Amino acid sequence: MAYSSTTSVVVHASHEKVWQAITDPKIVKRYFFGTLLETDWKPGSPLFFRGEWEGKQYEDKGTVLGFEPMRALSYDYWSSFSGQPDTPELRQVIRYELVTRPDGVQLIVNQSNVDTQERAEHSAKNWRVILDSMKTLLEAEQS
């Protein structure tokens, strides 16, 4: 059985700024635990997240599955911290979706194909930290 988690945040910033925040490696690094993102965002292209966490180097990877500018993007994902082999059936799927709201932009992140409920809950907590950090960064730049 596969599990999933969904986390969202409303950011009081332009649609363009929120889109840039999820696709531009320079901005991603500022709110995503210092992670270096590498991809060209073309469907089928590789995607890498590299960095250091608690003194350990990591390289997480995936493949871009979908890219709809200003609307949504998705990729499959394997974490070097997962303890799992990197096989297609074990890769999780991450989907970002932007929805225009009267008070800003709602960013929804869904992580699916997670192997346990515990990992899904842990992912949701991580996404909460990441999204709140991105919201703080973007809203501070608005004022």
C-alpha cells in the first residue's frame, strides 16, 4: 500500500514570484535547507538535490515528469537518506500546483507513492517547514 501527504500554503506574493521560487535554484537554496537544485525542467530530464544535512553529504535524485509553466510541475524522487534502493517503483512522486487566490497564491505540494504512513507524516512535516520558510522569504521581499 502506498501513502501520500499534501501540504499547502498561501503566499502573499505574485504568481510569478512563487513560480520562480519553486523553479530557480538560487531561490530554492535560500529556503530549502541550503539544497542545490539541478535540472532543466524538461519532462524526462534528470533532477538532483545536493547538499549537506547534519554533517552528511547527500545527493537525492529524480526525473521531471511534468512541467506546466506558472501552473504545476512534478517529478519522481529518491532520497539518499531513505535506506531504500533507487528503483522506479520505489520513487515517490512530488507535485507542486499553484492556485491564484484573492489574497495571493496557494502553493499545494503533494507527495505520493510513499511506502509507510510514518514516512508520509514525516514528509508532511518537512514540507510544512519548507513552505513556511519560502512564504517568509517571499513576503519579506514584498514589503
